[in-house]
Amino acid sequence: MINASKHINNDIMGKQKKKKEPMLTGKEIKKYTVWVGGTEITEHLVTYSMAKAFLDQYTSIGHKDVVISEYKRWAIY
């Protein structure tokens, strides 16, 4: 009988699985803006966490047209 506990951390090919790294918990980059009904509600760029909080707040009061938009610099050639 095979000892199953030895094989728990192995993948299909028998190689050791890589440990998952925790998500980034440091400083977030402010590169998002939030739009509600075609109107930008953020005065400045915000982090994704803050944008998600705005999205949750506005959808909870009944708005269905809430969009998080990522700011990207335009390259001029």
C-alpha cells in the first residue's frame, strides 16, 4: 500500500509543487479611476482596493453602470 501522505505535495509527474507566494500586501499603485453613469467620480487616480470600494458602494445603492478604468499612458510616436 502506498503511503498517500508522501505524495500530497507532488504534482502529476511526481515533482515537488511550488509553494504559493502570498499576494502583494505592500503599497499599491494608484492607476485606477471610477466612472458612474458616464461621470468620473474620483478626482485623482486611486488604488484598485479603493476603486473596488467605490464600486461596491455605488452598486449597493442601486447604480448598475459603475466601471473601474485603468489609466494607461499614451505613447506618442
